[in-house]
Amino acid sequence: MVLKDPSPKQMPGQGDVRLLDSREKIRKHLVISAVDASKTDLDALGREISLFEKELGELGQPKGHTQFIIDRLKTGTMQMVVARYTGEDDPAINLRKNQILGYNLFQKSDVESGLLSDAYGMSEKVKFTELLRRGMPREYLDHLMNPSTSEKSKAGFLVYVVSSQAGRGINLSNLLIAESVKHMRENMGLDMAFAFGRISHNVDVSEDLEMACTQLNAFLDEERPDGFHPDHAVRFHQRSGAKVVCGIPYSTKIEHGFLAVYKLK
């Protein structure tokens, strides 16, 4: 196949060229690793995360979010993998040596603690546990609902993933998920990991909760010719190796959600 040079009208702008340059450098000098809280200066890491969030601008997290992360890393409640650029400084494309480009938080599953409602801002209109009982396949239910009492439960939860703009161009979020899943399997001895997502499509469902679950699950069964779902949030987890197991109507005031499961063994 011969690729023709683009015409002048198709040539990328200076900003586009810089973004492409940064992505290429990141590919060559990307390191993703889990944070070892016992060997890491977590306060220094917190300052790095604060800078990363500031650079994300409006895509960043609310005030106090960084301290939330560091507190949970210190107590061992949560685990984290971090992606860094390890090449030399390049001011022309805004890259610094050891700069954080993204991270993912995860933990052993603990629905009883209220983690889901706290982390995702779920609407008070629904009770999450009741939705799972209505829509989740039985094979997964005990693992998620009884993480502390079920001897057979070895489940974890992917809390959320954050990536810089340059990182998004190299599918960094998927790479962070992959490293997290590997850590949960090899270092935490877990059998599966759950993840909550928000559906980006506008899906009309019934006000009746049971009917809404049925309708949303029917929507989640749809697929494109390539086998993936039309909704990009659902597709993200599918491409990372997850299976979408149930819908969560009214998971927030304006969006419906879904639960995906990663089988680790």
C-alpha cells in the first residue's frame, strides 16, 4: 500500500504536530507501575498528583480529591498504578522527566462501605444493592454483595482511571486498566474485578425500576458489526477485556450506568 502525502489543506496544524510528537515520545518512554505505599513518599506523590490534576484543567477532580487518594493509599484501602513519562525534558511539547500522565485507582471490593455512592455520586433515587439483585447474573452476585463474608469471594473494584490528553492518543486508559488487572491477579490474588461506567447515550427507560432494568439490559445487549457496543463507555471496558453484566438505571441524576466484570483467572 502506498500512502500519499496529504494536500496542503489536509496538513496538520502546529498544535496537532506537537501533540503527535508528544504521543510518539510517550510511547517510547512510558512506564506504568503500581505504587508501593511502604516504599513511596506518599506526600510527595500527592503533590505530583495535584500538579497533574491542575494541568488537566476542567477535566480534573474536585478540591480535596488528592488528599482523598493519599489518605486511602496510606491506610491500604486503595491501590494505585501510575503512568509516567521517563524521557528527557522537552518544553516544546510540554513533557517533563518522570511526569505523571495518568493513573488508576482500585481496591478489594467493598460495596457495604458506600464506596460506589461516594466515588461516583450516585443518585439517592435508587439503592445500588437492590439494582444488582434485579439485574446481575447470579454467578457474580455473591462475589460483589458479600465480599467480607463469602469465603469464595475474591473480587476487586476498579474505581476510576484518569489520563492526560496526550495519553488518550495512545490508549493510556486501557493500558492503565490492564496493569491494574494484572496487579489484582498477581499481587492481590483476586479472581475478578468489577467496574462501574456511565452510559454516554441518551437511553429512555421506564420510571418503574424493574422495567427500567430490563430495558437498559436490552440496550446493553446491542452491538456493532465489529462485535463491540455502540456506546463508547461500554466499548472502552469491552476492549479492555471486560464483560458488561447489568445496567444500572438512574445511577446519577442525568445518566444511566452499567457494571462490567473482568475475569482475572
